[in-house]
Amino acid sequence: MSGPEGSDVVIDRKARMKLPYVEVKARPPEVRTRDFEPTFITMTPEEAMQAAERCIHCADPAPCVEACPLHNDIPSAMWLIEHGDFIGAAEIYRQTSTMPEVCGRVCPHEALCQGACVRDKRSEPVITGALEVFVTSYQRENAPTKIPVGKSIGKKVAIVGSGPSGLACAEQLIPKGYSVSIFEAAPAPGGLLLYGIPNFKLAKDVVEAVVNDLKEAGVEFILNTRIGKDQTIDSLFEDGYEAVYISVGTGIDATMDVPGAELPGVYLATEFLIRANVHPDQLPEDKRGKLEIGKKIAVIGGGDTASDCLRSALRLGADEVTCLYRRTEAEMPGGKKDRELAKEEGAIYRFLAQPIRYIADMDGKVSAVECLQCELGEPDDSGRRRPIPIEGSNFTVPADTVVLALGYWPDTSIGETTPDLEIHNWGLIVANAETGETSREGVFAGGDAVTGPDLVVTATAAGRHAAQSISEYLSKQVE
């Protein structure tokens, strides 16, 4: 087989298939649970080159490229890494990804590019995610990137929400000459990346580097401003913005209507995570107090947020951390990798457990969770087998802190304050999946605000697609 980009180099696939597996190294569990520092150890250049050399350069279209929502040219990046051109490889990623240093850390690679690798049939895939992190981190340290700024065309675009989709949209609009303002309800920019993902998965300085690139390129961040409450979509147009991109995500915690939910010691996942992981100066004033937790923590839920809460609780010093989930592990929606890390660190999983009541102690604080044992019935609308509580199977789990990681709902305020904006499913915005166009002229939307909770990489892709649609829309407007 010829080498990448039509070169005359012949790749010996059989020889490459014999190269030993290179794995990502994590800090020992007993060490990493003492702090909130990154879980994984930075690769050496030699390790990166050895890992990339294992790529056999499948014929186009390569499965890893097809499996990536951004369609990163992973084989070309692997070729450059193999030959020591780390900055060139980083630039390959930046051609199609706004924040590869983020996606490399938080994407569920085992379900995307890495899982599609033909070598995964032997459970020894090329470690594409770790290599993406390595080269983009190397570039940050040795040849900082700058977003090219296009000649001003005198048109203003407002972006609502500074999470991955909003940042991606801005990064694509700036080179086209648009003036971009990002409105953010929180005190600091970053959205989910800053407030929703713990430091041990995504260090804050990585997010700040992405945001600073945009600031240096001229993007304006307007903080502590909630569109739908402090301002409306209509008022943005009145202020001179000619297009609006809505990328507010789904930031409203789902709750569980059971007795005792109001007890002290019962937290929603968002409050628990941000107070555990974010510096007080970046928090809303009502969230800056010390997070009071006990020694036995129960986390209810089975997604990635549940894993983040379990692992955060262990780092906060809990003696016993238990996940309560009403189905079995096979039905869990969260990534397997994070779940395995949580188990390594000491998290306990109790499956087929349906909480029905939070029990208070003599001081009125939560002290236990009463549950019913479940069994699985026929699949429900989600395709997973339905949990059926078994009458009389009550049991209790001691817990002086309970965290509800049950998923997220959209904020309905924008839909309620924007005439002619079509919404559905309790507040999700109806938008064209390819272009981001909504029912309201000049208003585009993407990311979780449209799809419901999804991945950082899919939100990034939506922001990039919307930027192209916004540019095409504005180019047709009569001056």
C-alpha cells in the first residue's frame, strides 16, 4: 500500500500488525484520588511515535475518519506523528476541529474513532485520542496557534452560550470577517467545558487556552447575561446583530420526585460538580460557599455525569461512594472508560436499585436512601429493557450525601421569549440538522439545545456547520 497523500512509500501492513500495543498510562488510583489533577500521564515523544507507527493506513475512507463526527484526517496525523512532525499533525486536526485539545481528552474514543480502528478487533486499537492530546499539547507549548482574523465586512453576529458549539461557531466566523459577541449566563466563559467537566478529565487551563485564542482574535464575551431573562433574541437584533446562533446546551438538572428530595445533603449534579471543581471566583455568588459532604455518598444515575460525580466524591475525601442505577450495567448510557476508572478508584456499583425515599437522621439531614430491587422487563422507547420494581424488596443504602445525576433538560426561557421560534420536547429548539436554521429568520441553533444531551464533538460539529450557514445567509442580505 502507498503512503498517505499519494506518496510512493509502501506500507507493510503485516509488519505493522506485529508492532506491540502502546497503551495510555494513568496515574495509580491511590495517587490520583488525592487531587483533581489529570488522570492520564503525558506521553513522551518516543511513545507517541511508536503508538502512531501502529496505524496500518486503511484505504479511503478510513474507518476512524468515518467514525469521527468532525471527520478528522487521522491517518495523515498518524503519519506525521510517526515521523516526529508533531506540530504538523496538530495542524491536521485543526483543519477540521476547533478544539482538538479538548476533544482528545473528553471524546468517548472507544465508541468513535478508536472503536472503529480495525486493530480494535484484537482489543489493541491505535490510541488516537491520546495522540490527539499529545500533539495539540506539544503545539501549545512550542508553537502557539492563532486564529486568522478576516478583513471586517461590517456585520455582527451574536452567539448565545459559550460552550463547545458556541466557541466553534465563533472560531469559524472570525476568519470570514464577522464581528462576534458571545453571551454567557455564567461569570466565566466555557459553558459545559468549564462548569460541567471535572479537572481530572479536562484541566481548566486547556479550556482557558481555547477561550483566549478567541479573545485574541477579537471575540467579545459578555458574561453574567442570560438571554431569555436579561435580554431576548429580539433585543439582540435591535442592538444591531444581524444573525443569532443559539448554543445554550441543556443545563437544567432532571430531578426525582420522591419524599425527602428537599433534605440537606441532597444535591443536583451540576451544583455538586461545579462547587467541587471550579474556582469560587468563577462561580455564581450563591454557589461560592464550601461544599459540605459526608463520608458516605450515593450517586443516583448511570451516565457520564454520574461517573464524574462518583470520581469527584472520592477526591473530596468520601470513605464510601456508591452508584445506584435501576438497570444493569449493560443498559448504562455512560462511557465504559470512565466507569472503569471510577471502579479502579473505589466506586461501588449497585444495579437494579430504584430509589424511592431519602431518609433523614435526628438532625433532619439525609442519612440513607431507601430503594426497591428491580428486575428487567421488555424494552421501552429508548430500546433498553424497562426496570420493574419488585414489591416488598425494600432495602436501604447509608448515605449522608446524595447526588442526583439523572440527566438534563433544556432551558425553556429562550423558546418562551422568542416569537415564531419552534420548539419541541420540553424546550428543545427545532433546527435543520445540517444548517442549524430555525423557524425564525436569522436565528440558527445547534448542539445540545437542539439534540438534547450529546457529545462535545457533535456540538462542535454543529457550531462549525452553523457558521457556514450564517455566512451564506448574511452574504445574501441587501445592505
